[in-house]
Amino acid sequence: MSGVVVQPVRFTDHIEAMASFLELLGLARTVEAERGGWLVLAAGGGMVALHSVAASDSGGKPGQTTLSFEADDLDAVAASLEAAGVPEVTVYDEAYGRVLTCRDPLGDPCAVNEVMTDLYGYRSIAGSKPAAPRVLPVRFCDPAGPYGGFLQALGLAPRGEVNPYYVSFAASGGDHGLVGLHYVFSEDLPVVPGSTSVQLTFESTEPLADISARLAAAGFEPVLRTERFGGVLSVTDPDGQEVQVHTPPGSES
């Protein structure tokens, strides 16, 4: 299932402001709903979808990020998930195409959209795919628990060794995005209270100082720091949520 792509969804009341923010990080717009309320931006690996809270029928909260994916062979994904014992695997038709839904190991819903081939009601935005960054949504849970097996059933592969605090999984070696699993140290998580525990983060080969300069010039207040695993840029996005950009493992900030 090399066609699986990481595509977290951000529910927002500020689609245009969020899109401009993500463009400062290096993403590029690719598809939007003609009536508004839905916009997809591509990264060097993976995508981010922006979903209007007002247009959501799933109860998405402002600033909430959910983990979701896109696939070119939804039937193969469904078969893999069912073989792994993932509950409530269902494939159905929507106006924009087929969708797979299931329950992740924490009991939260997870969706996999089939690659859109019929753009009726949507508009394709021409442009080249960015070289950086890679999408890296972080799911707060036990890195050594069942979530890793769930991601592998989706077609992702662990990147490096699992440690007690953090591990990342790559789709197509990272070319289709990444997912991080982070140990929960406290109930005070950088997510919308009462929502799924997913933080919108990225990994970029572009110098973090360059990204920081663009954000600062646009009126944001980015903070750069160095952790034992590398450089980190933190910034508050237009939804009031903390977004992080990390350097790749083993690289300089």
C-alpha cells in the first residue's frame, strides 16, 4: 500500500488565515471546494486539509486536528485493517468519492479518503509540489502500545527504534508524510481540550531560522530552541494552537 498518504485534518474558523500560515511553513494549495469550507495543502511529504467548523457534520472543534489519510486503493487498506483486527472498518460513498472509516486503538474515529478523481464541486489549484516540509502529526499515546501496529496496518513503517517516549512512522519512506507517537507525560497537552490528542507538527530540511524569519515578518512570534533530538520551532497558529517544526533526525537546526 505505497499509495497511503498522511493527511491530518484541521477544523478551523479561519481557513484563509490558516492556509496563509501553512504557506509560510512551505506548503502549497492544491484542491479547494468551490463553495468554500475545504482546502487541501501539499507538503514535501503528506498533506494538510483545512475543514470549516461550520461545514463539519462530525462535531469538529475549532483548532482541533484529527489524524486521517488518503489512499489510491481503499479496498486494499480495508483488507489490511480487517486482517489486523481493527474494529468498525467501513467503506462507503460520499459526494466527493469513497471513504473508509474505522476506530483507532484509542477508540477515536479515523478516516481514509480515496484519491479524488472526480473534481465536481472542487477546484484544482495548479502548482509544483513543495520540497519541504514533511507533515508529521503527533498522536499522544504509548509509543510501545497498539497504535504502532495500527499505523503499520495502514501501510506505514517505523522509522528508527521505538523508545519509551517517542517513535515516528513513515509513509513511503516519508515521501507521503510521517506520524509521530509521543508519550503522555501529563493531561496538559498542546491540543484542544476534549478533542483527539493530535498536534499538527512538521519536519523540515529547510533551516528553521529561515522559516522563523518568514513567520516573524508576517507578525507571528516563533520560538527556536534546541532539544537533544534536534532543533524545534514553536509558533502559535491563527487558531491559537501550538504548531511545531522539527529538524530531521541527525540534522542541524
